[in-house]
Amino acid sequence: MASADLSSAAPSEPRLGLRERKKIQTRQAIRRAAHRLFEQQGYDATPVDRIAEAADVSPSTVFRYFPTKEDIVLADEYDALLMSAVRARPVDESPVEAVRQAVLSAVRHVLAHDVLELRQRTKLIREVPALRGRQAEGMGESARALCAVLAERTGRDESDIELRVAVTAILAALHEALMYWVEQGQSEDVVTLVGRALDVLRRGLTL
């Protein structure tokens, strides 16, 4: 998924302690500095020590929050957001429709709180081969987590082949919608694009 700090929590959630808020602020400062430098200098030409300097932290602090440079772009909390959205869907809703609505809800949340970072991150993933490779690994982890949530709803085993195919297809549709969004200059409404991509699956891959 895409990258977002869920610091903009709903009013009903308990307020984070000072230490946790400082951690979130530091993580955000590193990400923002990195994206700014990536935009100015390019991803490959931007070393971690330059990112640390721009964020006013030490290189060791950067690595404490993000073990690799790729993680600065790819590490996110979107899986937790999506799983929570799926669990919140009505119990009588079909599993695929529950995931569809949860994906759309998660995308709207990201657009409301992290649209600039989403634009920057998606563009980098499309342009940098190392990021595309790492993202593919991350999609595998997301698929396993989503299979576990849908197993709860359906009573199927997490390794059920139909469950795995459905989940993988949904995540691939989301990925392709975001890549298309970048290719078109990020000018189209991304929620509409994601909805169209998921509709291809809902109608049975007919064109």
C-alpha cells in the first residue's frame, strides 16, 4: 500500500502520549525531507546522510525509523487502515464487496490526509526499479494480511486458493489504478479510477 502516518486519528480515539507524538513528528519530518530531496535531486542521487541533514536528525535516527532508504518511501500504515475498514463492513455484505468498499474508504482517507505524499510516492514507485521490487514484496505481505481478515468473515482457510486469487486480483487492480493515475499526470480523480478498476473484477473481467 501507500504511505501514511495515521496521526490524524478520529476524535473518539485516545490522544497519543507525548513520546508517541514526537516519534510520529520525527518520522514525518524524515519522510517530508526525503520526498523534497527526491523531487529536487532524484532518488538515486540522494544519500541517507543528506536526508538526515535536511530533517535535522542523525543518520542513525533515520535508520532507526527506516532500516533502508526504500523504506522511507514504502513503509506505511495502510495495511492496518485497510484491515480495520474491512472489519467494519456489514457482516451480511459479500466478502469481495466488503473489500471493495474498504479499499475505496482507505483511498479517500489517504487523499484527505496525505495526498501530496501519495502523489510523490506513487510517482517514485513507477520510476525507480528498486522501489518497484520492494513494493512487490510488500504486496505479498498485504495479501496475506487481507486473506487472514477475509478468512474470519468467510470461515475459509487463509490459504484457500479462491481467497488468495480474489485478494491478489483486488490488490493488483488497486496498484494498476494508481500507476495509471501517475501516467495520466495525476489529473484524474483517483477514487473514480480505483472504483473503475475494481468494477472490472466485480463484473467478472469482462470488457
